[in-house]
Amino acid sequence: MFGGIDPTEVAAANAVAVIGLGRFGSALALELMDNGTEVLGIDPNEEVVQAHNARLTHVVKADATKEEVLRQLTVHEFDRVVVAIGSHLEASILTTSLLLRFGIPHIWVKADSAAHGAILDQLGVPHVVYAEHEMGRRVAHLVRGRMQDYIEIDDDFALVKTNPPRSIVGISLGKTSLRHEHGVTIVAVKPLALPWTYATAETILTSDDLILVAGPAARAEAFSQLR
């Protein structure tokens, strides 16, 4: 028990501990809650903790750089922990080192700079998140093209949300030779005022449809530029 809160039940449910409830950590924790994942939130700021009270499964004011505190909160029993401290380099590294020592299998840590990320890599953090950098790259793709959304799956593979070019409107996708001519695949389609559905060889697109295009990043982006 810690401060009247027993997070043991949360850990047993294979939930997520989020350490640091700034903009990134808060958005992540609340999104997890919205999607049915229980969350233990930890932050040293009383006002921040109060702001998340009743919004997370459990939220605690605590110093996550201290091993005894993390053990009292049963963080060592969690399978998934996110360190969203970011701008406080020393606190981020100290907390992360403890989590690695606990042997937690899935750890995500927010890095605010390349140097911060390099240290986390050297520590052996499995997932280093460059939130601002990655969002900046994503927005850059959107700004320069006709895409409505862009998600980079890997260094050279992306998903693009866009409208279909005129050349493939009104004919079944099976007759378009998209993969041969453009190196991409349309994996889903959203007709106007209807939900998303899988695209098939028999799918016939209209100019108002939204489509999800998968393929090498450069080719998917180039396809989105076609009119």
C-alpha cells in the first residue's frame, strides 16, 4: 500500500505504468485508458497528480528515481512501463536504469534530444521515443503533399491516407496494376459517409473515397501526388 493506493491489482492485470504526466505522458496515459488499458500514473507534482485523479486507474505523487518508491508501487511487477519524463535528463536516466535492473520486458522512454537518446540506447532501452522529432517528420510529409495522414512503419515503408487519383477511379482495383506501375498497394477504403473497409480486387473507387496506401515511403508519397 502506498499513500492509500494499492497498485498491485493493476500490475496483475498486465496494465501500463506511465512515469511522468507532462503533455506526452498525459496524452499517452489518457489514450490508453480510453482504449480499455488500466494505467498507473506517477508524477512528482501534486497539481499534476490531482489533475489526473479519477481519470487514471491509479495516480500517485512520487519520486520515481528511488528504487524503494518504485518497489512500493509494485512497478517492478509491471510488464510494460513508459518513462515520459523527457526534459529532466537525470531523472529520466535514473528511473530508466532502475526499470532495466528490475528486468521489465517492455520499456518505452521519451528522449528529448539525440544525446539523450544515445544514452538510452547505450543503456539498452528497447524502445526510445523521439516524440517531437517523429511528429515533425510526419507533419513535414503532410505539408508538402496531398496526403491527409502519413505513418512511417519503418525506415522505408509507410501508410498514407489520401484520395485516389483519377486514373483508378471507376474501375476495379484488380485491373489497375498498382503494384507493378507504382509499387504500392491500396489496403483499405472509406467511401463517403461510410466506415473503413478492406480493399479487394473487386473494389471500385470514387473520387470522394479515402484510401490507405501501403508501400515504400517514397513511392507511397509519390502516388499520393497523382491527380
